[in-house]
Amino acid sequence: MAVNDAHDEKQSTQREVAILDSINEGVFTVDLDWRITGFNKSAERITGVSKTDAIGNMCCDVFRASVCEKNCPLRQTMTSGKPTINATADIINQQGQRIPIRISTALLKDTDGTIIGGVESFQDLTRIEQLQKQLQASYTFEDIVGRSKAMTQLFEILPQISASNSTVLIEGPSGTGKELFARAIHNLSPRKDAPFIVVNCAALPDTLLESELFGHKAGAFTDAKSDKPGRFVLADKGTIFLDEIGDISPAMQVRLLRVLQERVVEPLGDVKSVPIDIRVVAATNKSLTKLVSDGSFREDLYYRIRVIDLKLPGLKQRREDIPLLLDHLITKFNSLQGKDIAGVSDEVMAALMEHDYPGNVRELENIIEQAFVLCRGSIIELSNLPPELRPVVGDGQKHHPQMSLDAMEKFLITESLQRHKGNRKKTAADLGINLSTLYRKIKTLDVQLPDIDGRTSQTQ
């Protein structure tokens, strides 16, 4: 009878080994002394370590992972008794190459329920990481991220704009990345090796702004103890970025107009004009055309700075960029804060897709930065978001349901159709898909069409 039991146990063990060897994920087990007791074929393939060399050795010696010294998911599981799901780390294989992996862990128990060790499964993310890098390269311009039609159209014209010497006006709501675009224009221009000087016109009162822009001579005013070059002179041969230009006073507008027309500056307290060679990029979150019509902004200055006009969309107008921006921000904050957060939960993605973002990309960045501070796991959860983004249970309160990929796609198509008043061709162009694909998705996703039928429009 004992012989049969031993035979059955051996067959059962062989069957378990065969099953583990057949799966694509690496799997290994350790005993309570952290020595490896099991090592499947995928673990051999990913690490480059043979089963023979792995069995009996400490797991940290085999994997040399970025989390072995601290934050080891398997150690956390062995300590807390709670499994880990989808943590991320890097290991070094036998060839000395870095391999990104996704990890899940659990306790290992015998038939009596006694803990005898731990088990860890890990997936090689090398191919996924390569695809993500290719995707980010395709949808990243300098530090600007976007795949929406509005953004790709801007990406297409930025090289031509940068190659010219013309003055540029960048218009867009606060938080849309106006300075990023200004820097991109400079970095792609023949002036890229010269200074890029930033001036926030709204941050200084008129008297200080005048001194900052034009400089001053010693004795020009009470605290002027020495000569000081202005920002225009400092930007010589380079680019000056005049942010929030809509906030400057009428008197400052007159002085700025002269600089743009004659390309000379006159420091305070000096009678000599200093010639300058600069590229001017201005930005505003206000409607300059309205300010011109109100008489608070000079029309001649408006046309002088608006040689090339770039209009940046708010994040609400390009929601399809949110998943891409999230990937970018998670990568950024992982690097800055030394964390290994893999992504956001479906509920968080739903909440972020539905939010209107009055603060635009800057607001999204602040949301993710806060989430990184509060997140203790590998996935950002609803509890890590600011209170206004969390669902509130109660009558009349908005809930954030789990949004699947299909639901997200339906949401974006519906919103784009409404924005284009039902015009299918414009909607397809906006989403970057073929018209036939749009019609198929409208049908399969059961998209509710706007009351206005854009197909009757001549612009269809």
C-alpha cells in the first residue's frame, strides 16, 4: 500500500512540474530559509539560469532584482500573509542584461495548511516595454505627449515653425503646456545652442517688469547700485518667451512694440539703444482679440506678436490623450520617487476619463503626483485620488463605474460626435481612424448618435 502511495505521489509531482513547465510565466518556490525549491522552464528562459543551478540557492543570488534589497514582494507576502499582484521590478539575467518583470506572489502551504515557503510568478515585460517606448516615441514631441488629432496636427507643423525666425503667439488655457511648446520651438530652431529666457509678465508689477525686460544702468533708481542687463539682452542670439503677455499694461505694450519693430532695447537710465538678435515667442491664456476689441490691448502689438498663431486645446478637448499622459506621468514619477507603480485601476481610469480638468494637463500631473505619495501598492486606487474624484455613495451623487476598454472607446466616440455635431468624417479624422472603422464601432458599441445628423452637412 505504501509503495502505491509513493508511486501516486511521484506521478502527482511529475504532473505538477509538467503543468508549471508548460506555462509562459516564470514560476519559482522558496522554503522558509529563502532557498529555491522549484524553478520552471520559463524561469530558466527568462533568467538564463538553469534549474540545476537555481535549486538550493538563495533567490536574491539568482535574480539580483532591483527589489531584493528592499521592498521584496515575496518577503512582504511571507511577512503579512497577503498575496502581491502585478508588482514590477527589474532582474539581471546571466548575460548581465536588465529584464523588466511583473510579479505576483503567494504563500506556499502543505496539505495540512502549514506555511512551508512562498511562490512567485513573474512575466518578462521586455517586449511590452519595447512596444511602449515605440508608442511613446510615436506620440511624443520633445516633452509634449499626445496622440489626438489636435496634437498630431501641432506636431506636424512645429518643425517648420521652429525653422523660421517669425514671432509666435501660443494661445491656450492655463496648464496646457504653453512653455513646453515654446521650448520645443527653441530646441528645434537654429538658435537651440543660444539662451532660452522665460519672463512671466503677470508675475511682476510694471516697474519691476520694465527693469527685468530692458535692464538698467547704475543709479537709474534708488536700489540700482550697478548695471544690470535685461532679459532681452540676455536672450541675444536665442529665444525669449513672454508668458501671459495679455497681462501687461498699456505703457509696457508701447515699449514692447518698439522692441519688436526695431529690435533694440534701451535700458532704464541709459540714452543709448542696444541692438538685439532674438526670436520672440509669446503666450496667453486670455482672448487677445477680445482685449483688442475692449481697447485694453493694442491692435498693432497684437498683429506684431501674432505672426504665427498656435492654439492649444484643453485636456477636455483631447480626452483620448489621457491614457498616454498617464503612462508618461507614471514613468516620470517612478523615476523621481524611486517607486515601481505599474498603473491605475479600472475605477481610477474611469474617474480620470470623466473628469473635466479645469487645470488641464497640469491638474492631471498634480493628481498623479498626489496619488504617488499616497499609493502603498503597485496600482493607484480610488482612495489615492483627491476627494473630488472619488465616488460618493448617496442619492443624486455621481458614481464612477468600472470602465472597460469598450466603454472608454464608446465614451470618446460619443463625445467626438457631439463635438462635431454628428459629422462622421470630422469625427473619424479627430479620432485618427478610418470612416469605415468609425461606422463599424458605432454599430458594435451601440453609440448613441446626436440629434443633429452631420451627414447632411456639405462639409461631410
